[in-house]
Amino acid sequence: QVQLVESGGGAVQAGDSLRLSCAASGRTFSTFSMGWFRQRPGKERDPVAAIIWLTAYTYYADSVKGRFTISRDNANNTVYLQMNSLKPEDTAVYYCAEALHLGSGYDYWGQGTQVTVSS
């Protein structure tokens, strides 16, 4: 059973940076992709960024392009989300997720980490 553990959330000021980490454990094989989602207060959970594990191809939501960067550490089964120039509208619970296969959707989810950006 794969477990995903996020860390790195916190409370910051607008314009500050944060780096979220998501460590995957219990995996005995390669995975297809990992991604970050966020759920803002009163909103649905939305995709933020994703990375194809083998090729490092990345996807970003329009709202974070140019400010957020997703990356992965193969050796440590960890995915990162570097968030720069944070805005109050980035305030959300951020979730890490893992998709084992192409087209299967996300199979595993982390518990979430709170990011709060004040103006």
C-alpha cells in the first residue's frame, strides 16, 4: 500500500515562497505520475500541477504558471511543489496524489497540508 505524506505548508505573506514536499512510501514499482491539487475554502478540489515520473513532463494550471514549479526526486520517491510569488487566492489545502497507470486516475492521496497566504 502506497502512502503519501505531504509537508511544507504554513502561513506566509503575499509575495513569499513555500516548498511543499510529498514523500511516497510502500511503492515497489515505478509509477506513472504524481500531482498536486488544492481545495480552497468553499470550492472543489482542483489540479495545480503534475509530473510524468519517467519523462518529467509537467502540467500546470493556468493560475499558477510561471509561479509554481513541480519537480521529482526519483531516488527518494519524492515530489516537490515550489511556490513563488504567493497570492492570497493560493490559500488552500494542498494534496499530493499518485497515478500508477496512464488513464487510471489518481490512485493514492495524501492527507493534505494547509497553505495560508495573507495580504
